[in-house]
Amino acid sequence: MTEGLINYLNRTFPNVLPPTGSPYTEVERSWGRREVIDHLIGLKEQIEQENHVLRRRINSTPSGSAGPAAAASG
């Protein structure tokens, strides 16, 4: 999932309601599309946040340390 995909979906299916007087089914479809796009945006943000935390953990681990398993095996 890329930023380009999110931008494309936002341009194609903007976060706006159909015109007044549109059939209810069109309102439902519009809401459903937006719900999927918003879910993908949230998922992308969650993945980026998890990757950031993982990178911080990797960068904060001393390079000479092999971790707890190496210390336990002594």
C-alpha cells in the first residue's frame, strides 16, 4: 500500500456526499467506498508506526550484543 495508491483513491472517491436528492443506495455506496479508503489509510499509518518502532529498537540495540539468548548461553 503506497502513498500513491491512497492519493489516487482520495482523488477518485473524494470524501464528499452525493448531491442532495441522490438515491439512498448512492449514499450507501459513497459511504462504503470512503469507509474502505479510511480503513486503508489507518492501516498504512499503523504499519508505518510499527515499522518506526521496530527501526528504533534495531537502532538502539548495541551492535556487539547478540541479545538475551547469547547472554543466557554464556
